[in-house]
Amino acid sequence: MTGRPAPRLLLGAFALAALGDLVALLADSDPGHAVCKPLLMPLLAAYVAVRRGPRLLIVALLFGWGGDTLLLFDAEPAFLAGMGSFAAGHVCYLVLFKRYGEGTRYRARGAALVAAYALALVVTVALLWPDLPAGMRGPVAGYSVLLTAMAFRATALGFTAAAGGALFLLSDTLIATGVAEWPQPPRPDFAIMLTYLAAQYLLAGALLRASHQRIGTGTAVSSADRTTTTPSAATSPRAGA
């Protein structure tokens, strides 16, 4: 007996907190959202820690927790600080993708993927730019570059990580359209949170598998991730606000 919580217990707690948060958003329960949202990333980080995942992955998730918490406050300084916290998390992810995806060689498909992500970045920022508040344009553009780089580099770890990066990109793009006051789909807060939670879970899972494979002491990488080593923007606050 080590006294540490079992991984399944922590993962179950994360799933319950995620479900509680999504239900609170659908029910327009601000207190429920304020209680559940700050629990999400610490629970996922604790799961990674118990699974002996990379320490930098734990740091990335805790930067996500910082962003989640800051975006609960409806004020521009808190929004910018939250965006900065998420940006720091993306830097952690970039380092992790370089560490565990360094064997990947981007050839013709890689060049096409670079072009696709670059085009998506340029088009998104160009369309949003006129409708963003003046004080937000620079930070949103800079964050968009970092976010898109993270989503692209996630493809080095295979399909699961690539899906996580793409969902993170989608979630933050939905936030950006809210900041620009574009017409929103029904329940944008729910869509933003659902895609964000899926993104963080998929990225954490892919990096756990990659790190365990590297040291030879964990679950094997799925066949999809083994065979997909060749690859196949930005910021209403993430439900939070």
C-alpha cells in the first residue's frame, strides 16, 4: 500500500468534474461552473503524476488550471492574464512534442500540413482583426501563433495528439469569435468547454503513452499512433468566464 490514489479513481474524479461542469453550463448554473471548473486540470494533473508522466506535462496542465481560474473573472486584465497562462502551457507542450516526437521527419505531407495550419492562422487572424477590441489585437495575434504552432507540432505524436491539438485550436477560436462579438452557435460556452476538455485529455493521454514507450515501462502506444508519425486560432472566455 503506497497511500497514493489509484489512477482510475483520479481519472473517474476528473470525468465526474467534467460532467458536472458541462451540466452546469447547460443549466446556466454559474455557481456549479465556478465549483467544477477549477477542479478539472488539477485532477488531470494528479492522474498524470500518479501514472508517473512527464513533470513538464503536469506543469502544462497546471498552467491550464491557472487560465481556467482567471477566465472565471469577467474583466479584461484577468482575461489577458489567463491567456498568458495558457500560452505558458503551450510552450510546455511544444517542448514535450519536441522531446517525444523528435524522430518524426516531415516530408511532402508535412509541408502540406505546415501550409494548411499557416493558412488557417493567417485567415483567422485577418478576419477577426477588425472586430477585436484594439487592446486585444496584439495579444490575440501573438497567442494565435503560439496556439497554432502547438496544434501543428502535436501531429508529431500521432492521431490522438493531433486531434487534441486541433480541438484546442477549435476551442480557442470559438473564444476569439466571442471576443470579436461574432454571431455565436447555440450554447457556445458548452461547445468551448467540451472541446477544451477533450483536447487536454487527448494531449495528456498521448504524452503519457509516448513517455512510457520511451522508458519502456508503460502501456504501449496504440497502433493508430504508431503508424501516424507523419502528420495526416485564438481566443466569450473559455466558458468561463
